[in-house]
Amino acid sequence: MNRERSVRRSVALLAAAAFTASTAAAQTGASLQVGRLFESGGWTSWRFALDRPLAGPIGGRLVGTALIGPDAVGEKLWGAGGELTFFRDGRGPYGVGGVAGGFGTGASGRLWGSWSAGAGYDFALAPWASLGGEARWQALSFEHRHGPELSFGLSLRFGGGSPPRSPPLLGPSSSPSRSPVEPRIAAGDSGAAVARADSGARSSAAGAAPEPSAPASASLTESVVATATEMMGKPYEYGGEGEGSDGFDCSGLIQYAYAQHGVLLPRRSVDQAKQGRAVERRLDALEPGDILTFSNKRGSITHVGMYVGGGKFIHSATHGVQQSVLSPDDPYGRWWYARWIGARRVVP
């Protein structure tokens, strides 16, 4: 009896703590998994979880679970619990572990508790969805049963896992005017291609090919920034690139803005992060038009934006095309500043 009271108290405290954690901030995801616990003929496991990040690579889960025993056992276990995930961001490997407890129906109707630990892998379907699988070792207090468990499921991400929405900082009405000079060029791994094409476009009738002046480069980047700024308010659309679509994804916006002025960039953010030349990761080293690179996954490029000056950048994120402040002190910009890893300059 004392043992059952102890289990009941532990489950209640665990549920209360998980509920408090889950309501302290917006949820960032939900997942549904079905699996098999390989013990005594095999148990079918169901797990529904609400996820949110906690600190750094650590995330938390509020879990509802059910275990359906084989006919020979005639037992069904229902309960709730809490789990921690490590390095889970919707794609690739991660670790997981947690505890759960509840009540049984069937042969005994007794209370039960469990712990489990293992690893999983997510296959990204979209920025907000992934399919994945987990392999765990699960130990049940119910008749001291334990064994390996394999499960598969679908995860959706929303809410708190997205960066905060920045207030409007610069609207189209205050954007710089476009330059009439729009040379047709392609940006490669070196910014020199920009200089060569620009000088060719300005050749005199005598065949002279002067080097591009600083004002000419500034005029080009001002025009690119102005084009990107005119897209403010457009929705985020996975795969969107402006032509024949309602909105943009992050790299689609950068490619579109530069393409309108003759600078042809690759489509993917990981490829855009290799264009031009590297710029030091310092705000005072940035110039308007620089491509900012961000990572939410251990160094891999997961997002790009365009610096517009004044410590601000424009990008297409969860809430659409917006401007954000790149600062560790800004309540909106610190989320991005913590994930900012570099910059590239494609116009010399």
C-alpha cells in the first residue's frame, strides 16, 4: 500500500511539473508514435507528446502513453510522464530519456511506473514536419517487465520553437531608391566576377573598361536591399521564390532580390553561404547586402538573411518576410544573434 501511495505521489508530482513547464511558454511541437515493446510476446505502445525547448540542445516533453499487452497477459497500462530530448531539431539523430507512470486495467488494475532511454532519428519532410523512429530500453515496475522498444511516428512543429516575431523596423516607404544600373552578372565563389561584369557594362565606346567605383557597388547593393524590403509582409512559403508563388522561404528571398539586379545566386541556403567572400562576424564589419548565415543545428547552415544596415537584417522566417535586429540585447534579435555564425559579401 505504501509503495502504491509513493508511486501515485510521484506520478502526480511529475505530471504537475511537466504541465507547469509546458504552459510556461508556447508549445513548439507535437508528435504521435506507435511502437512495439519486445517483452512477453510483445506489447503495443502508443505515445503522444508535446515538446518545447528548455536550454541549449535540451528539450522537454509532456507525454501521454498507453501499453497494450498481448492476449495472454490481458493487461492495458495507461499513464503520463515527462521526457528530455537532446540535440533534437527535426532532422538527424538525437537522444531521449524519461519516466512515466499510471494505472493498469485488466488482470490487476495496479499502479505502475517506468523509465526508458534511447536514441532516435528524424527525417525532415518540411520545416514544420518530420517522420522519425526511436529505439529505447524500457523498464516497467509492472511484474518487473523490461525490454527493447522500437517506435515510429510523425512530428509537427509550431509555436514557441519558432523565433520571436520582430516589430516592423523599416517599411517599403523608407527603403532606398533603386539604381537605374542593373548589370546582368552571375556571382560565383569569388566576388571578382561582379567587378568584371560591372566594369564591362560600363565600357566606353573606345573600348576602355574602367574598374567599378565604390558608389556603383553601393548603388547596386542599395537596389538589392530595396527589392528585398519591398517584399515585407509576404508570407513564408517552403520552396517559395517569388515567381509563381505567394511567398518566399529564406534562400528564395535572397536569390530573388539579387536576381532582379542581375546577380545570380544558387537556390539553397547552404550554397549561398559559399558565395563571394567571407566577412568577419562583427556588426561593424557588415555592409548592406551582405548575406548573413545562421545555424540551429551544430554548425550546419539552416537559415540566411540579408543585412540592411543599422544593425538590422531582412529575412523570410515563420511569420513571413520581416526585419529583425541583430543584437544580443534586443528582446527579438537575441534569438537570431545567438544563431548567427557568419556573413558573405557577393558584391565587392
